[in-house]
Amino acid sequence: MNFPTDLKYAKSDEWIRVEGDTATVGISDFAQNELSDVVYVDMPSVGDAFTAGQSFGSVESVKAASEIYLPVAGTVTAVNDALATKPELINQDPYGEGWIAKIKVTDAGALADLMAAAAYQAYCEERKH
Amino acid sequence: MLEPLIYDYSRPGRQGISLPEPDVPETALPADLLRTDLDLPEVDQLTVIRHYTRLSQLNFSIDTRMYPLGSCTMKYNPRLNEDTARLPGFALSHPMQDPDTAQGNLELMYQLQEWLKEIGGFAGVSLQPAAGAHGELTGVLMMRAYHRDRGDLKRTKVLIPNSAHGTNPATASMAGLEVVELPSDARGNIDLAALKAVCDDTVVGLMITNPNTLGLFEEHIEEVVQTVHACGGLIYGDGANMNAIVGVVRPGDLGFDVLHYNLHKTFSTPHGGGGPGSGPVGVSARLADFLPGPVVGLLEPGQGGRPPHYGFVTPPKSIGRMKSFWGNFGMLVRAYTYMRVHGASGLRGNSENAVLNANYLLSKLRAHYHIPYDRVCKHEFVMEGVWPEVPGVHALDISKRLMDYSFHPPTNYFPLIVHEALMIEPTETESRETLDVFADVLIKIAEEAHTQPELLQTAPHTAPIARLDEVSAAKQLVLCCRPIPAWAEAR
């Protein structure tokens, strides 16, 4: 399982890549593996604003529908339209082509609560028993 | 063998029935309403009978095999219920006839309201909701109305544990309220510290299932109720798991303000395809005025030789109707029958046996499957359908393999807080012999998982249709059989 070190991870299994005051968000390799085949992604609209930890959409697989939470406060600047027809991109490339939204970070305060790759990997191991 | 579609039997001009000549004058239909392209099958009567009989034989039902679907309480639907529901006085009554000419029906509904009040420890009951989730919506709308009526407009949050049925947050959202998820503690209870941290004057109430979807009784239920009440919130009880506690604990006595019953679970009316359902709600005194109306009231008690007089009454602050007419009346007759047959001690006995059966299975399976929240359960329990040494086998594979042994799979992947969850509810109506066979089969499947994992991964092998491609099924919906889209035909 893949845990890129340039990302930060939330307890609810989203990753975030911060570049200046913008960021890209998706769900982790662990999360896509747990969900199994993703069949639908409910995405926010460009311009929607969310607080840190607020649900900004959901990912649906043959097993479950799961809310996705924005790791930091922000306003959506782009969504990954490719997921509408190819939700499997989340399974195939969760950190690349399977990104879900890009945001303008409005409050980076919550960044400090997120995990680095090693800590997140340990957190995933722990949950497998 | 797969049964063809009824259209595949169709031959031009073939008829199943000869209609008699009309005995009323014929009128020409308006030309613009006539169509020539109506695609209906043309089939003889015997072919129709055989087609649908064969389809019915492909059904899996509680009448054919054990159905251990957690939180669904797939218990036996007694045949006596069907007899009483077909009595002409019930079956032939019309929802729009004068209630004075249907006093027997009203008396049955009144008595059922009274019994559900007694069983739940409630001040009032409405029989209107058509099923469980409908009862939930009814309950949450009453909670919302209660706060508004007091002029308390800042309450917008509904607290819901992470072990809850998915219908709970859906209900709260549908009522326009905001969902706040509560974590569970290591023993499967609501995390009390987390609950205390979110309880304030913006809380509408807590939606709780007790026993919860892990099949576990909340060990701090009194403290949970006190904490929510202390901040002015109400307690909504999801009665899906009521079959564990009838005659043992009354939710009203615990401080619940509203609870829905599932007559199609706890009180033996058909569930799943055999419905419709029925989800009456019971409420505490402070919510009684908000019940959806009308409910049945005793207008005049009987006196001397004169029978009592029943009528429909609407509570003063009613949230209004939740359903046209009088609820799913046929189900009310069946539930009434069940309650009359068993009586108070019998209903308690059924709950005790439901709990006994679940613990019997749990004790047999504990050595073979990991039980993440392992303590004495109520009517159901949740185990993990995965072993670290065979990571390629999943809960779904175990479920599919169970079909080869003629058992319905348990609930899969729910509750969400258990990894690869298998949620098993045997109910009280399975015999010890059936439980033994079921446990033996699950133990055998656990062995197979270790010795021949591919046997599970490719199951089912004996069902009419092999493993379905669930991903394609979810992505490429075929919602109409005629005409069949070319890409589907190609498969």
C-alpha cells in the first residue's frame, strides 16, 4: 500500500497536497482499498465553501457509501470532472488522476492536526486489527 | 437454469383468455389516446402459470430457508396472521367508509395503540407510518415541532452514533437538520466524553438504537439519556432492534421520547418483498400532542349492553398526516394477531429466546471468527469475515459461499465500524437443530477459506446465477427490459 510522503492525511482517510494557499484533496490508497470498487462520486460545486472537517461530498462503492471530509477550511476552485464517468480512477490512482477537488485554503489552522505519511501508515495498520 | 422473460414466450395472436362480448354499449375511444405500438406479451394461460411458478421457486424466503440478516429480524410470519387478515370484516372494509360502520377495525387499532404504549412505556402511539424509516421521519419531525412550539429555534443538530443505521442520518437530513456523528468506545457503547462535548442548546436530540447494531445493549444508557435531556435535547429510539427487549425493558422508562416499532420485524408481519411494512411511533407525554393524526380514540366507553364507540381524533398540535387513510391496516391486523396469540409473557419469552439463539451461535463461532466487540450480545452479533493469514478472502466471499449451503447471507459490511462485517441475527423462530447446521456450515466455510480460498472467491456455485459483476451492475443500469440496450444485449 502506498503512502506518499509529500502529503498530509486526515483520520477520516483523506489526503491533502498543499501548494501555497491552494490544495488538492482525495482519498487515500487505504480508503479506496477498504471501499473496493468505487462506482459513484458525489462532488461539491466550484465556489462551495467548507469548514475543516465538514463533509464536502461522498464516495460510493459496491460495499458502502462514505462521506468525504475536507481536511482544512477552503473554497472549492475545481472538481475532477473525469470521476463522473470514470469513478474507478479513485481505485487506480488515488493520489493522481483520482483526485477529487482543488481548493483555495481559507484557514490552514487544521493542517497541524493532520498526520504525516509514517503516522498515517501506522494508523492504517492498527485498524487492520 | 435461467427462466426466460415472459416476452420470450410471446407468439403473435396467442391468447390466455377469451373476453366475453361487452354487455354495455361500446364507445369509441379518442383517436389521440389510441396507440398501435403497445408491446405486450401474447401468451397462453398454462405458459403464464408455469413461468410465474418457476420464478416463485427461484425466490429465497423465510418460508424456504433460514434468513439470518442482521437488524432485519427475519422471523417466521405465522399463517394464523394471514387467516385473520383475510377475515371479510377486515379484508373487505373500505378506507373511506363511515367509521361508525367499521367499529371492529377501529377497536383493533385502538387496542394495538394501547399495547404498543404499554410495551414501550409511552403516553401515545400513532399507527400511521408505513415502515421503519417513515417512522423515523415522523419521530424527527415531531421533535423539531416540539422545539419550535416552545419558541426554541436555534436547535438544528441531531446526534447520531457511528454504529447507526444509515436511515438515521438520512432522516435527519430529510428533516432539514444537521447530523453530528458520535464515535463508539472500545466496548461498542456511545463514547460518553464525545457525547458530553457536543451537547449544548443547539441539539434537537439524539437518535439511538438500543441494543445497537453491534447487538449490544448500551451500558451507559441512563447517563446518555440524562446528558441529552440536560441540554434540552430529546431522545429518538430506532426500534429496529426491539425484538431483543420486548417485555424486558421499556424504552419510555429509560427516558426515550419517541420510538418507532417495526411491525414487520418485531411483530411478525412480512418483511422484505412480502410487505408492506408498518412503523408505528410511540411518544412520551411531552410529544403526545404532536403525533400525526388522526389516531383512534375511545369516544364513549361501553355501558351495559352498549358497545364502546371509537372514532378518529387528531392531537391538538399534530404534525399532520404522514400517510393517506389509516396506515397499512392489513399489517396492523397481523401484528394484533401475533400479540394476542403470545400474550405478555409470550412476547417476553420470544425476546428471551431471540437473545438466547444469538448467544448460542456466537458461542459456537467465537473460536473460528474474530468478534471485535465480544461480550454477551442481545438478538444479533457482528463478526469479521476476514483472517490475517488469508487476506484474499473477504466477508462477501463468505456470504456467497453460504448460498451454496442454502442459507441466506447475513448482512454484509454493516455496521461500518467493523472491518469486513458479517451481522448475524437468527431470531427466536429458528430451532436448535437449524442453528447447529448453520454454525457448522460457517465453521466449514472458515476451514475452506484457509484450505481452498478459491472455492469462496468464485462462489456461489449452485445458485441459478453465478457471481454477479456488482461494479458493472452499479455503473450501467438497465432499468427497463424493453427495448434492451444494444450494449446489454451484447453481453
